[in-house]
Amino acid sequence: MSRTLRFVGLAGLAGAAWVLLASEAGWISSSVVDVAFRPLAFAGVLCVGVGLLLGLLNPVGRRLRQGRCARCGAPIERGQSYCLDHLRDTVHEYQDQMRRGERPRSRPKV
């Protein structure tokens, strides 16, 4: 997304520059420049700025989306609920309950 915004912004800035050059070359009238230049330049600068900002914030967002262990809060792999230590403990607890003939109790979601 950020890369696309940067490209769109650069295209808008290139369009604004073309409008100025076309006006100086006499290809278009100055009234077209008055109407077209400011919106193209503003949209181009805005898209480039937002694209750069999103590019800088992307690593932070990736870090925030990373999962955490339900017991200790340590970073975990995608799709897991527990870190490796607590996953092992949970499996052993379940196995002990099965050996004793107890019905496994469900753990509340944290």
C-alpha cells in the first residue's frame, strides 16, 4: 500500500510538472494551469507523504500484530496460543489428566 501511494504521488507530481512545462511551451493555456496544477501538486505531495509515513510505520504494525503467549505474554509464532515452554506444560497437563481418567477442563481464553 505504501509503495503504491508513493508511485501514485510521484505520478501526480510528474503530472503537475508536465502541466507547468506544457504551459511554458504554449501547448495549453494558463487557465488550465490555474485549474490543474494545484490539485495535482497537492495530491502528489499528499500521496508521497502518506506513503512514506506508512512505510515507516509498517515495522511497528507488524510488531504489534505479533501474537503473545496466553500465560506469560512472550512473543509466539503465528497461529500458536502458547510459547514453546507453556505449550509443552499444557500438553503434559492434558496427558496427566487423560492418564488419571479425568475429563480435560478447558482453559479460559485470555
